[in-house]
Amino acid sequence: MLLEVRDLHVEFRTRDGIAKAVNGVTYAVDEGETLAVLGESGSGKSVTAQAVMGILDMPPGRITGGEILFKGRDLLTLKKDERRAVRGAEMAMIFQDALSSLNPVLSVGDQLGEMFVVHRGMSRKDARAKAVELMDRVRIPAARERVKQYPHQFSGGMRQRIMIAMALALEPALIIADEPTTALDVTVQAQVMDLLAELQREYRMGLILITHDLGVVADVADRIAVMYAGRIVESAPVHDIYKAPAHPYTRGLLDSIPRLDQKGQELYAIKGLPPNLMRIPPGCPFHPRCPMAQDVCRTDVPPLYEVSGTRGSACHFWRECLHA
Amino acid sequence: MPEQPYEPEGAIAGTGMGGAMDLGASEAVSLEKTPGGPDGTGPADKPRSLWSDAWRDLRRNPVFIISVLVILFLVFISLWPGAITSGSPLKCDLAKAQQGSGPGAPFGYNGQGCNVYTRTVYGARTSVTVGVLATLGVAVLGSVLGGLAGFFSGSWDSLLSRITDIFFAIPVVLGGLVLLSVVTSNTVWPVIGFMVLLGWPQISRIARGSVITAQQNDYVQAARALGASNSRLLLRHIAPNAVAPVIVVATIALGTYIALEATLSYLGVGLKPPSVSWGIDISAASPYVRNAPHALLWPSGALAVTVLAFIMLGDAVRDALDPKLR
Amino acid sequence: MGRYVVRRLLQMIPVFIGATLLIFLMVNVMGDPIAGLCGERQCDPATAAQLKKEFGLDKPVWQQYLTYMGNVFTGDFGTAFNGQEVTELMASAFPVTIRLTIVAILFEIVIGITLGVITGLRRGSPEDTGVLLLTLVVISVPTFVTGLLLQLLLGVKWGWIKPSVSPEATFSELIVPGLVLASVSLAYVTRLTRTSIAENKRSDYVRTAIAKGLPRHRVVTRHLLRNSLIPVVTFIGTDVGALMGGAIVTERIFNIHGVGYQLYQGILRQNTQTVVGFVTVLVLVFLVANLVVDLLYAVLDPRIRYA
């Protein structure tokens, strides 16, 4: 396995109390594999990714338990400098809002070239040439001229391509993309997503795709991990999930996608709100919103039941759900 | 003495004279939604208003409590200086000139043989009076002019902007020297008048900015669309939301006006003897500083503590009202 | 860019006229412009009338202003109370004040920015709280008190410096006066840098820089500082004008014969020509400094485009 996250716990100390953002997340990605992590905002999907990258704000964040194994080494036990050398070179991250994630006062060439200067000790001139090459790679037209331009001079889609180029620069083994297309126009979304998928296949990288958009997932992901209140509630190969979800939350998410064949019908919505992370309900955290909840759900936290060899569900009634 | 007007820190970048920095400002706003924390730590359960939230913060802030206590004490001794002193601040005895502390005179005597303790206590009245009245004048004039400019915009707004530019181009102490050097009346009024004359543009800029911001709120737009009258819009919807920055800046300005009065009195154009003012006493004590440093240090200390109290109060209120810093 | 500069220069004209007219009116209408011309005595009515005629003071104020400005633009600033040309006074006073201002600005840059960066990076730490309180104290203590206290301690008690500055006013003599002049702005620069650093530290592009695996010093100097210092540079730029006009108190305390000293003398002796002349130049310096700052802003932040 390229990356294995085991029983990760993260909390945040805020002025109002301790928010338990991640509560025992376990997932794995292999080379050339795409794992989609799905969940509403506040489900802990981004926090988990930030913990993997080692860019969590600490404080207020704190990793209180678990392991992050990358190529067999536990990243959490590495020294600061060793950890830094992994970031960017062996794993890279693509952020949601490319405009605010790129430095507004440095040219894109400088920002791309910086990867080579810092990690590879290249001269500025060579790094500049590499930057042009990368921009060509992600199909930015007139790369040689535009390398001197600043982020605000690019369109949203082009900016996100620059983010991708930056992540790709040192050909890392793992890329984490945190909602890479959410901030883009629908037409551009597909182009950027296709480019990312194509490059991933080409370099055989592991890809963690964080999203709340089930539509994106179906095309590119191999596996899906659904998160709720800092936990994985369902983990399965992508086709199994679309065929028959084994968790009522996943079912709710799938039912809330608008479909052409249901035109005119009322769209399904999961009732209620995600829980306050400072007061996660006892038992199954989803029970207050769950249409299938029984007494046992209010008292016992469901473990990740094994549905099949490749599939797990954290629902006491996964069988009923699967056949509903 | 702060020669340049105090601006809340975020605003300084925008004090260029043209409107050319609007882009910078809007970028700053868009950068505000920094994630970093857990994605949505969840809203607190019961809604809290800006003011009640700020008050909850302030009650626990030692800086706020200390400055309020100091200010209450200052107000008390300005109203009843006799409560903690005996004798008149004008009763001086040259025979005691430059003496150290003695019975009834814990701070000693100054170069003219006046009781430094009594004079320092009585000096508070001048400072507090000038500070409070000048701030009231500046706040009222500045908010009305700035608020109207922000609300009606157009030519009235650009005219006002040009006028404030003119006032900002004149150094404050210099303006005070020129204007007050020809005044013969020895009351606090010319000093206060001068401060209002040169101070209002500072508040008017703040008020203009916050009215423009408040106006962009959806509920204000909605009220306007529903046909609310201008006066109703201004008084009920905009003013309550635009007033916080003005209060913060005015509180801090109060401190700087007290310092300005002392500076002008020190330069000999503010209040003149026989008025009692810390600035006058500090000026009078400076030639004797080798032999009687206490005559310089006590009024200086009182002045510094007073200004500090108001500036700390404003600072604490600003921090409490600024949700960005949470 | 060129068109922007032209527009800004045009915009400066009304402000320049307004500010100088305001001072001209203050001095001429409120005061008695010939009071200083007969020495210590009051002028007798006949002499007064003659003097008024000689200086064109019997004409309406707006006409006087126009005449004066006309002269100024041909380089004639009039004569001071002792018969010296005002331009001569300027030639001796401005270099001194410019040196004083340079010292003050250097203090702002070196001490202010350093303290601001340190505290901004460690917000909430004991050193942050300490520096923050210190800046509040510095802002609160009026410059003349700071000046007198430093003069008392360093000059009188410990004898480290001469309590008053010689007429040559060399850089080394101006270190302490420059610190006094800078003190309040220094505190503002510290606070502004701190806020700016602390705000930008949480920004997305700094997170990106960390995710790129850059060493901490590179994240701070190349990414964080570049962005955070933009407002600080603007503040320091605008401060040049404010410091030169605000040196009156400092120059009086340390007996420095600069612009502030000449202005103070001019005001006390009600010498119209000196006061209006110096103020005119100061207002110009202020306006030009502001323009330069706005242009500098465009250089530092590529997002700003002036059209």
C-alpha cells in the first residue's frame, strides 16, 4: 500500500470547547488508484487530508491518535525536516480555490519553479524552463509568454491547471485534491477533472479526491469512502455503492442527486443538519437524521461491519439497507 | 504626540488619496474566508449578536477592566478634586520652590513652589473636559458629514473627500500653533474648537466607509426595495450597523486629544497660566529638571496613564468588535 | 500608468490650493501680519498703514493669496522677520529636518518591522503581549514627554548624549531625537506589521507554500513577508510627510534648528512669510509622498493596475 491511514483522531481546541473533527478514520490508497472521499462540509474529509499532508494548523488542531503510513513509514513519527522533504516531492496537494491558494505577488513561473529550486537545488533559469514545460504539460496555451504573468491574469480553469502543474512538478507518488473543481464553471470542471485523471494514469500516482459531488466521483474513482461526523461510514468499490448503498447516509446522498428520469418529482433531501462536532450524539452519529434508526442506534456506536472482502459499512442494519 | 490621525490597523492601506486602492480592499475581503480550521466547526447553538458577544469578551478582558477603572477614577477626581486634596492648586509659596515631598505634598513642590500633588489632581479636570468635549464635537460633526456623504454619494461625497484631503495635508500640531497663537481667551473653548475643526475629517472618513459597507447589506437593499424612506433607512437600518467603528476610533481619539491639549499647552498656545493643565506644568518644570525632576515626572505620568487608559479602552473594544480576530 | 500619474497630479492641485489657502487665511485673517515687523513695539498707525500698503495688505485677501502664490512659483518666498530671505532659512532648515526624518524612518523600518514580524508570527505568546503593551504605552505617552524624559535620562542624568543638538546637526547627534520623533509611528508600524503578518499567516497561499515543502524561512521571507509588508510600506511612505511637518515638538526639545524650529519662531513672531512659505513646501512634500506611495503600491502588488 502507498498510503494507509489508521484510526486517525484529530481535535480542535476552540474558544467554545473541543471539536472532534476526525474520530478514528481508516483508509488506504495504492499506486495508480483513485480514492474518492465523500462527505458534507464538517465531515472531517479535509482535516484528514491536511493531517496526511502535515499542513494542519497546530494549534488549534491536534492529532490525538492513529498512524499515517506512507510507503511503510509512519509520517507522524518523522522529524520536522524529514516531513518537509516528503511534502511537495513525494505527496502534493491541490486546493479548491486556486486564486487564493496561489501567491498574488509572485509570477506563476516563480511559484512553479520554486519546487525545483528548493527540492532539487536547480538554478532559477533551469527552474524557469521546467515551469514552462509543466505549463505545456497541463495544456496552458502560450506557456512561454504566460510564465511571467501573475495568478490574477489567468482564468479560473487555467489557474487550477497551474495548481495541478505545481502538484505534479516533482512527480509525487500521491496527490490529494481537495475539491479541485468546486470553484470552477461547470463546463471547465469536466476539462480539469479529465486532465487530472489522465495525468494520474500516466504517472501511476495514487489520488485522493475529496469532494461532495457524487457526479464527479462515478467517472474517475476506483473506491469511495463516505465520511460523516469525522468517521468513515461506508467504504466500497465505486460500482458497488452506486448499485446498492450499504449505509442510509450514502443512500440519502445518492437519492439527493437530481436525475433526468425523475423530472417533475420532488427532490429528496436528508432531513436535519450535520451534528455539532463539540456535541456528537451518542451511539451512531447519524441516528437523529436516519430514517432507519432503532433503539440500538441511539446507544451503540456501530463498528465498520465487513459487508464483503472489499466493502465495509458502519451501520447496524447494513443488510436491511443493502436490500431496501 | 501622534501627528498622523489614528486609523484602525486594517484601514491604513487605504489612506491613499485617490480611490485607486479599491481593488486591494476587495482582495483583502475575499482572502478573509481562510479555512485552516476544521471545515465548519458548526455554528454555536444560540445566535449571538455582535454587541453581546463583544460584551462577553470585554467582561473577561483585564485590559478593559483596568482602563475602565482608571477612567472612572479620572472622571471622579475631575468632578470632585477636593475629595482627595486640600488647598488650591493656585496657592504657591516660592519659599518651598523645588522642594521634595513633605506633609500635605506627597509629590513635592514645583519651581514656583506650588503643590505638585494638588496641581496634578486638578489637572485631570482640564484634560477630561477637553478630551470629552472635543471627542463629542468631532464624533457628531464627523459622523453626520461622513455618514451623509457615504449615503448619498455623488458630488457631495467627492467634494467632502477633497475637503478631508485638504485637512489631512496640514500637520495637526502646526495647525494648532498657527490658529491658537493668535487667540487671547484663556478658556478650554478655543482648544476644543480647534480640535473639532481639524479632527472631524478623521471620523468622517470612518463613518463614510462604514455607512457604505452597511448599505451593501442585503437587508438594507431589501428595505430600500420595499420603499423605505431615506431617513428611515439611515436611522433604523444603517446607523446601528455603522456606529461601531466610529465608537472605537472616537474612544482612541479621546486619548489623543488629551495628549494634543497637553502638547499645545506645552508649546505655549493651548491653555496658559493661571489655568491648571498637565502640559503647562510639564513645560514649566522642564527648565528645573536637574534639581526638581519630580515636578516633571508626576504630571507626565498622570498624562501618560490617562491617555493610555483611553487608548487601551478603544483597543480592547476594537478587538472585541472585530470578528476577524477570533 | 502615465495617465494615472497625470490624473493624480491634477487632483493634487485643489488639495494644494485648499491647504495653502487655509493656512494663508489662518495667518492673515486671524493674526496681525505686520505685528512682527516693528520689533517688540506696537507699530504706530501711520507706519502700520504704510507697511500694509507696501506689502499689499490693503488689498482683498484672495488677491494677496494670488500675488503670494505667483511669487512662490517664481521662487520668491518673501523675507523673514530679520530681513533674511525665507528661501535662505529653508536652505539651512530643510537639510537638518530631512536628516532627522531619515533617522526616524530608519528606526521605523528596522525596529518596527522586526518587532512586528516577530510578534505576528508568535501571536499570543508572552513576547507578543509584552511588545503589544509596550506599543500602547509608546502611543500613549505624548512625544514631548518621551523627548523630555529621554533628554533627562540620557542627556542630564547619564550624560550619554548632549542634551541639545549643535547647529551642524550631524547624523550621530540626531539618533536620539530621531528615535523620539519616530516613537509613535514606530509603534504603529509594529502593530500594523503584526496584524498584517498574523492575517496573512492564515491565508491559503501560505498554506500552499507549506504544502510545497518549502523550508520555514522561505515561507516567511518569500511568501509571507512580501504580501504582509505592502500596507506597511504604504504607511511608512505617507509618514515621511507627517514626520517632517510634525518635528516641531522634537526640534524644540532638542533645540534643533530645522523646519519645526523656524516655523515655531515664525509663528511666535507672527511672521506671515516664513510660516506660509514653510507650510507650502511641507504640504507639497506631503502630497508628493502620497503620490509616490500610491505608485509604489502598484509596483509591490501586481494586482493593482492604475488606468
